[in-house]
Amino acid sequence: MAFKDLIRGLRQTEQHLLKQLESVRGAISSLELGSAVSPAIGARRRIVRTRRRLSAKARAAISRAQKARWAKQKAAAGKKS
């Protein structure tokens, strides 16, 4: 019985240490991310976001659709009066 108790205790300790390790890794990760935001802590990291650009054809299609919506709303407003 003493051997099984020893193994059980070691497994519980292992689980406890794994939870602590996970916590430490999370803290390290948050500090690394924090340094990207705060220039005082570490080197500045710039996140570059690219913008999608519409083609002229797509812009024209959106414009036509919006003008049609406005015309429909204007016609509906005229009928109510």
C-alpha cells in the first residue's frame, strides 16, 4: 500500500506542477505581448494591416446598387405622402 500511496502522491504533485508551468507560460506570453504594445518595456513591434481595395468595376456595381436603393426609398416615401 505504501508504494501505491507514493505513486498517487507523485502524480498529484506532477499535476500541480503542470498547472504551475501552464500559469508561468501564460505570464511569459502576456509579458511578451505587452512589450509589443509598450515601447518602454521592449522594442516596438509594428503590426502592418493591409487594406483590401475594390476594383473600379466593383465600386461601380456598389454605386449602382446603392442608387437603386435610394430611388426605391424615395419612391416609397413619395407614396406615403
